[in-house]
Amino acid sequence: MGCVGRGTRHNAHTMPWRLYRYMLLDMLRQFALTAAVLVVVIAFGAAIKPLSNDSLISPIDAAIFVGYAMIPMLQFALPFAAAFAVTLTFHRLSQDNEIIAMAVAGQSYTRILAPFAALGISLTILLGVLTQWVIPSFIGKMAESLVADMPRMLTRSIEQHSPFVQGDLVIWAEKVYPGGKDGDRIVLHQAAVAKVNQQNRPTMYLTSTAASIDIEKNNNESSLHIRSKNTVQWTDDGGGAGSTRGALESELTHAIGINSETNRRPSTMTRRELLDAEEDPVLYPPIREAAEHLRNQLALQEYWKSLSKHFNTKKEMKFTSIINDQQLVVTSKSFKKGIFRGSINVDLLRRNGEKSLLIPKTARLESIQDPSGSVSSLTLLMDDVRVAVGEIGENIRSELQVQSLQIDADIATPAIGTNIPELLSRASDVEKGSLPKLANRLRVQIENLHEQVISRINQRWAMSASALLIVLLGSITAIRLRDKTALATFSRVFFPTVVAVILIFAGGQIVRDGRMGFGFSVMWSGNIGMMILILLSWKKLRLH
């Protein structure tokens, strides 16, 4: 008798673990198969758009893209696979009366569901790690794979009469002619090039009859050197009107860092990167660009003030051309904000000693700044110009410009850093012009970054938390509805899950739109709704 008692107690103690292993193995087989199928299907669905774009990417690049896409798709595949596997496992156990047998053997619903609750917690932790630290980097890699072969992408886009868009650069042309030894030079006929801001509004565009693009690659960063002929270029001055100028030749060097371009979006930033960007907004490329634009305009304003002070002292301005060593001396009544006022005379001394007198009706200076904000050269633009050359006489030019000038005076561009509080403080002292608009644009960018950080981090946590809730809801629903078909039972879990996922992403977008309170309510309402369903189903199960 004693031996029987000891054996009975031993079996009662070990029986749950055998049941757990039996149920978990059955569930995990279905979970693995379902997750694999969903990941492949969803990843291929994500690749449909780039694949359907008439071979803009090669088959190898497409395969790489699908491979990278599988990891981000886990955040959707794993919860739905868990819901399907858990529901079907418990539905089968209920239909075979195995759940009743477990209850008769003394196993409570709490003990039966315990391993699945632990599985749900593990899945939540896994999704938390994936969504916060792993998936964002793979989203960036997906984008990188699409632009890995930039010459081919650019050529194919133009051939299909579509603009090539990468980062803030947009290129369009009537015809394209690949060239160069390694296909790293592209020649365009009737080309248009534009740079756009975060709102897809142009900050610069140029048109030309012909252009050549040399592509240089260094450490996964591509630099585009664009040289154009018969060019008309418009540049935004920050005030809305902008300025237009024409030239026989023009050059634009534009670096496209593939990593920086694809990782500038918050969706590609890990939790650590998001928090670092919020702590130091200059780390976030759009804010850094806005800060640099404001810095350049502040530096330019100080530069024009120095030029005005110099002119008021000397009553003239001397220049030397970087290109051909021509020397110019400009005299007028006054000079302010880059514009010569009053009667204007321009003495031009060419390299061969020939002198010319230019008498324009209007004259102004335009500056070209390097990436640091320093003025690298000046352009003198003149309208309605009377040109007197020695004894030849006069002729009239409607427009005349002299490029690549440097002033013959010790006038340096003031060094202004990108410290955001300092930039905003200095801009606040200016009431007119483009500076207040640029400062406000920077403030908006900073606020948008804050909303992005809060939204992305919480959205990822909400998505992770849903995994545990889905597992619990599927388990309890399957036990309670054992008389229903498997499809009917799963539908009771599938639709709340879909609604929860939609609400999570919708709430995240609302937060990013600036309505934080309402956005958070929407974001977590789906999970709260599933919690209520779980409690109600659990109560009905216990009563039953």
C-alpha cells in the first residue's frame, strides 16, 4: 500500500510536465510552420512593388531584398502564427476531450494554460528585442539593397521616363547614355535636377541641354558630380521667392550616403538611436540639415554686414576672378545686403591688360557657401549693362554676370557652430527676412523628432505586448468554444488581433501628427480590448 501511495503521488507530480511537453510540442510544430509560411508570403508581398517596376533592380538584388524583408515581417508573422497555432492546438485537444480528461485528473485550467502563458511572455520579450533593436536595422538594409547599384537604377529610371529619386535629389532627363569605363559615367540629354526638403518642396533645381554625371563610390557612399551646359538654376533663398540665374556651364557635387539616407527615417532607427537623437537632435539628419541651413544664413548675414562696413569705409570693392585672374573694381553710392545702390561703375581689367568699363543699371552680389558655411566665392550679377571697351565704343548687354570672384580684402565668414539653442537665440534677434522662418522650421523639426521618438518606442512596445494577449485569448477561446469548428473558433481570435494591430499603427501615426493623448489612447485600445475579452472569456470558462 505504501508503495502504491508513493507511486500515485509521484505520477500526480510528474503528469503536468508530460502534458506540457505534449501540448507545447504539438503547438510549436504548427507555430513554426505557420510562421515560416507567413514570413515568406509577407516578405514577398513587400517586394512586389520594387519587383514590378520593370526590372529596376536585378534578380540578385531582389532576392537580397526579400531576405532582408523576412526579419521585419516577423513582427506581424509571429503574433498571427501564435494565435493560429494555439487556437488549433487547444481546439483539437478540446474536440478529443483531452482537456476534460486533464480536468478529471485534477488539472485546473490555470495549470493547463500556464505553459502557454509562459510561451506568450517569451514571445513578447522576443518581439520587444526584435522591434526595438533588430528590425529597424533590417528595414534600413532593405532600402540599401534597392539602391546598391545606383548607376543602373538611375539609367533604368530615365529610360522608363521616370524621375530618379534618392534622398533629397531628383533627376529627370529626356534621354540617357551610359558611358565611362565601369559604367560610372552617365550622360543626360535635356536634363533637370532638383533638391527637395522633407516636405518634398524644391530648394534648388536646374535645367540644362546636356549634363554628365560621374558616380564615385567610397565605403557604401555614392557621390554624384553633375556637370551641366546651358544651365538655368533656381535656388531657394529661404524667404519663398528664391533667385534665378543662368550660366553656360554649372557644376553640382552631391554626396548620397546610402547608409545615412536610408537610416535617416525613424522607422530604421533602433531604440538607442532614437533616444540619442532626441538627446542631441543634431544627430538626426533632417534636423542637422535645418540647423546647418540656419547657421549658413546667419553666417551669410554677418558676412554681408562686414562687406557693407568695408564698402562704407573704402567706397569701393575690389575682386579677383578665381578662373582667369580678371580684376574688378566696383564703385557706387552705397552697398547693403548684397545690392549696390546709386550710380554703379565696374572697372574690369583682363589678364591681357585690356580694360573695360561696365555701367550697369543694377548690380548685386550672390554668394556660394561651402558645407561649413564659409563663403567660397561670389558672383556679380548686372542688368542693363553699358559696356565701354577702349576706342571700340559702347554696347548694351541686358544681363551680364561674372562668376567665381573673391574679394581683395580680409573679410572672413564668421564661424558659427550648429549648437541649436545658440542658433535659435541668435535668430530670435532678427524680426524680418528668412531667418525667423528658418528658425521656426528648425523648431518644428525638433518637435516632430520628439513625436517620432515617443511614437516609435511605444508603438513597438504595444506590438510586443500583443503577443501574450493573443496567446491567452486563443487558448481560452478554443477551450470555451470546443463545439465550434476550428475556423469559427480562430475567427474569434483573428479579427480582434487584426483590429489591435491596426489600432497600434494608427495610434502611432496620430502621435506623430502631434495628438499625443488621443494617439496613445488609440494605440493601446486594441490591447486593452483584448484584455477585456480575455477576462470575459475566462469568467465564462470558469462558470462553465
